[in-house]
Amino acid sequence: MFYELLLTLQDANTQWVLLGTILLGIASGVLGSFALLRKQSLIGDAMAHAALPGICLAFLLYGSKSIGWFLIGAALSGLLATYFIQVIINHSRIKEDTAIGLVLSVFFGFGIVLLTKIAQSENGNQSGLDDFIFGQAASLVGNDVRVISGVAIVLLLVTWLLFKELKLFTFDRQFAKGIGLPTGLLNGLLMALIVSAVVIGLQAVGVILMAAMLITPAISARYWTDRLDRMVIVAGAIGALSGMLGTILSSMANRLPTGPVIVLAATVIFLISLIFAPHRGLVSKGLKLYRIRKIVARETVLQTLYDLSEEGSLKNKGLSFSKEELLSRRKMNVHKLETNLNRLQKEGKVCQLDGKWSFTESGASDAYEIVTNHRLFEIYTMYEMKFASLHTSSNDVWNYKEIEGSILRDLEQLMAVHERTPKLGPDDFAFAEFSCEQGSTQNLKRHKKGVRAR
């Protein structure tokens, strides 16, 4: 296998194709990031399909196959399609995705008509237009790769020089216009860059699959980072890796077209990103959801036991309760309740005596914090407009200890007005652990009566 790989890489034609697809992948990934963030994922597909009539017209005018003229025709046709899309959006009620679909279908239909006419002509068999529709990277020669490399480097250089402007235009077009940036020119330039990336990729990947080369690396990179500067680098790297893997695999296998294999390689990388990305991947989200559910179930049991203890203290009924009483207070899965009670018992937060559960001092302290936090949040949601400027933490987790003093006092006063202030503090459960260890619930009841009497 390794020997076969070395033989493949030593082939001069494979080296040219490999260089071309790597540079194409980098340029496509970088520019696709801007198209994706501007919610113009279909623009690459529209440009690729719109390039077909330009290629056909270039052949009809020149009379024979010429890569240079084909690329010029494709670029002009793509830019014309971009112009029509913008005109439709700006001068009608048609939305962008509809305009893109309309222009795509019209231009591609016109291209198919021209392609049929060329096929029926005397020299139609030497046009080589099928390479642009379905892609045939294996047919790339040194001159083709030099053109792809030159255009790709220019695209990357322009993107690097205007990165700040394109970044601002992508995320906040109105603000960019307000500070004097030529948003119309930037939009036209970005479309021209995307059209150029599409054009140089037509012979390698083809009209049908070129959109995937723009979007797939970009959406894969989006799973790995939240910053645009890192995203374009990651997208370029994924595009390059896809081009390299697709070229090598198609060269080692017989009769496998390079373009589709490149797209399949990019798709595999996307699936890996979708599943295993550290913050946005399905595995990461699943683990995070599992941890959250585990925390919520634990807090629910502590809060339920506290609510019952609070009521029991007011009614002089004691502070230990059976599982049935816990279930009657708050509906939950029996197995989940038993699992969490056992886990809390191992943590030293609750203890069991005669089939009834009660707090230890440590558990009472945790329950008091949880109940106070939840009830203050309830008050906050009732008076949200009054506390509109309140910010608790960077990860949006409500924690009353992070609230500034004056606001916290106002929330506590409102909590008292609504009679939601927790009635039992951590000190009121001081003998709970002692009671469980000694095997007498009466000690705890007598202690509670003494606390209320004092």
C-alpha cells in the first residue's frame, strides 16, 4: 500500500493534479467561509451552473478548445449571473434564495441548449466541454495548473489584504456603510472572488459539484471555531486536505473520477467535524446534555427534599420523608429518584433512617443555596424589565452570588413580599446527620422544636 502510494506520487501528472487541487481547495475554503456566513451558500452553485453558457459561447466564438478562453467565458457568464441576482433582489420583492434559484436554472438551461448545438456540430467531439460539466482533474496539464495556481494565489492575496473590510461587511453591512466603507464595491468584489474560485475549479470538480467545494470545507470549519480569522484558515486547510486525499485516492484506484472523490473526502471530514468537534460536535453536545441532566436531577431531588422539610418544619411534622412522599411532591422517574438518592448518600448530602430520607448538614447547605438561587430567579423573571441591565456571568448561568449587592437586596425584598424566602437555613439541619447515625428521628424533631422556640 505504501509502495503503491510512493509510485503514485512520483508520477508527474499526479503531481500537477495534486498541486492544482490543493490550491483550489484552499481558495474555495477561504472564500466559501464568507459565502456561508453571509447566508449565500447557494451562490457558488449558481455561479458554477451559470458558467456553462459562457464556456459554450467561448467555444462557439473561438472555434476550438482553449482553456484560457473557456475560463474567460465562464468568468464573464458568472459575473453576469451575479449582476442579475443583485438586480432581482434590489428591484423586486423576490428573496435572495429565490433569485439565485431562478438565475441558476435559466443560465444552466441556456448552457444545455448551447451544449446540444455544439455536440451536433462538426467539431463538437473535440470541444472537451464534458470535462467542465462533470470535472476531470486527471486531464489537467502543467499549463492548467499554472493558471489555477496563479488565480488561487491572487484570490488569497486579495482576501488577506481586505480581510478586515470583508469581515466587517460580512457581519454588519449597515455599520460598514455607516463608517464609509463602499459596501456595493465590496459586495461586487466578493462575488467576483467567488466567481473566480468557481471558474478555476470547473475543470477539476465540474459544474455539478463545485458548490460542494465552496461550502463543505467552510461548514466543517465552522464546527471547530467561532472566530472568522481561524475559520478561514481551518476551512482552507480542510479544502487542501480534501483535494489531496481525493487526488491520491482516485489515482490509486482505477477509473475513479477525481472531482467526486474530492467532494466525498470533504464530506467525510464534515461528518468527522459534525460528530467529534470539541464544542459543537454531536458527541460534545451529547456529553454536555448528559451532564446538565445529571445536575438538574440532583438539584431536583435536593430541592424537593428541602420543600418538604420546609413544610414539615412549619407544620411540626419532622424533617425526614419517604420516597413516596418525594414522588408525590414532584413527579419524577422512580429509578432516577433512587439513583440520585443513593448518589447523594454517598456524597454525604442525605441520610436514610427507617426508610425515610433527611439532610445532612452539608446537604442542607447545598439545598439552601439551590432553593435560594431558583426562587431569586423566579422573582427575576417576574420583574425582568426592572432588572434589564442585570448580567450574571459570561456563560449565562444564573447564580445569585454573582449579582451586585444593591440588585440582590432588591430581589431579596421582592422575594420576601411574595413570601418565597427560604424558611430553613443550613444551621436548622445541624443535627440531621447525628440523628441518622444514632437511629432516632425524634432527636431531630425535638431539636427543630427547640430551634423554633429560641
